Amino acid sequence: MSTGLIFACVGVVLFAMGMAGVLLLEHLLRRILAFNLMGSGAFLVMVGFAQRMDVPDPVPQAMVLTGIVVAVAATALALALARRLHALTGKYTLPPAADD
């Protein structure tokens, strides 16, 4: 088993754990962390499949590096919005959707 395949398998497991967290957890901060876990899993899958004959391909690695920067910015925005929601409602859970 090559290292790229190990990275890809671990990435799939992390992505599945993050997806379960996003779907099952109600606490907003935990959902944000689960979403970051999903992103980390996707990055690991990309890096794992980017190796050909144990030589890394630089294009997917550059995409992953760019994705990490975007993920940090998106996490900062999500945390700022969660903080604002907590200031307005006093809770870290989303209000239920209104039925029409």
C-alpha cells in the first residue's frame, strides 16, 4: 500500500466524520469544527491522489495550499457570525426554520 493511498483513505475517514458532525450536531461551534474536519479530509484525499509513482504533482498541492488559505478565512467569517448570533440570541444554535 503506497503512502498516497494511505493519505486518501485517512482523508475519506476524516471527511465522513466531518459530514456526520455537520449533520448530527446542533451546537454551531461544533458544526464549524466538523466542517473544518471535512475540509481537511478533502485536502488529504487530493494530496493522496496527486502522487504518481511516488512523485508528487505540484498542481494539486498548490490547489490544496490555496484551499487552506480560503478555509482559514471562511472559518474566521463563520466564527464572527456565530459570535454575532450569540450576542443577539444568547445561544449557539440556529433558530428553527419557519414553515410557510
